[in-house]
Amino acid sequence: SQKIEQNSEALNIQEGKTATLTCNYTNYSPAYLQWYRQDPGRGPVFLLLIRENEKEKRKERLKVTFDTTLKQSLFHITASQPADSATYLCALENGGATNKLIFGTGTLLAVQP
Amino acid sequence: ETGVTQSPTHLIKTRGQQVTLRCSSQSGHNTVSWYQQALGQGPQFIFQYYREEENGRGNFPPRFSGLQFPNYSSELNVNALELDDSALYLCASSPGMGRDEQFFGPGTRLTVL
């Protein structure tokens, strides 16, 4: 069956450290993968998009990798800050005419000062 | 440029009733997608509209229906509400049918009693 899995438990890290979040998928062949941030009671906010032919993408303190062989994406936040505390969602697009996104359940990140 | 807005913010209905949720997309965005997000889960794709035509549907029954209007507004209608319909309903707009980031609204929290 098709599955997208993210760290089910909350990730607690110390301010200044690098947070690494994992997104694994099975029985999908995504053309691209996106990462979103969601704060409580708010809609998701787009962070990064990486295509199947890209290995790595960076934006300021954020980095995402995409390994289509391992069927995995890693999302890194360097020099983390308490303001980075939120739920991070990975979403993949499985081809077709629509840009329908299939979301994982998200990982709650808590950055301790 | 205004962002994506949704109304109402919160709504309480009883089982069997009907509800209409509204969304106003960003100007120039021809595509709107609707998602249902249960507590602790990632958003689940309901359907997408492109230039006022339905352009893809997720695994939701026909009592979930939608409309998109030329003025970048759209509606999600749910008939015969069930307790399990309690969730955050999100709309997201994007500029075209391409593989773009999606801009989410803040959501409507629906509670069915």
C-alpha cells in the first residue's frame, strides 16, 4: 500500500543545533516533493520544493535532500531557534494533471532555548 | 497582494446538517484545492478546481462538493454531516496547474455534534 511516513514522535533539540526531519515514502513515484511548516490552528506555509532530478536544495538555514532510490527526503534546519518550533509536513506530488499533494502526518519540532 | 482567506473561522453544526465553507484565492491564481485535516494528521486532498471545472478528486464521497467562481472565490459544500467530518478545512491556491507551491488559507474549524 502507499504510505508517507514522518517521525511520529516530537523532535526536541537545543537552540543552535541542527534539526533533521525525515520523510519516507513507499509505492509512490513523486515528480517532486515539498516541505511545509504549520503552526497550531494555522494553514501550512510553503518552505521548499525539490524535484526528482535534484539531490539537494537550500534556502537560508534550510536544506532538503531527495533520494529517489532510498525513497526518502531529509529536511535540515541549521542553527535552530525557538521560533522554528512548529509542525513540519512533507508532501509529495505523484504525477498526473493535478498538482494534488499527498501529505505526511508531520513532525512536531520543539527547539529549547 | 492579499493572501488566501477563508470564512468562517469556526463553525459548529449538528449531524445531518449541511455546511458551506468559503475561500478567496490570491488574485491571478486559477487553481484552488481543498483539504481536510483531522487532528494530529496531515491534510487530505478533497478536490481541486481549475478555471471553474473540477480537476481531480480525492477519496471523499459525493456529499462533498465544490464550486469555483470567476472572481477567484470558491466554496466547499458538505451535505448530511457526520461526526467524522469534524476537522480543519483548508483551501490552497496556486497560479496554474503546474507543479507549484500552494498558498494555504488559515482554515475553517468545523465541529459536528
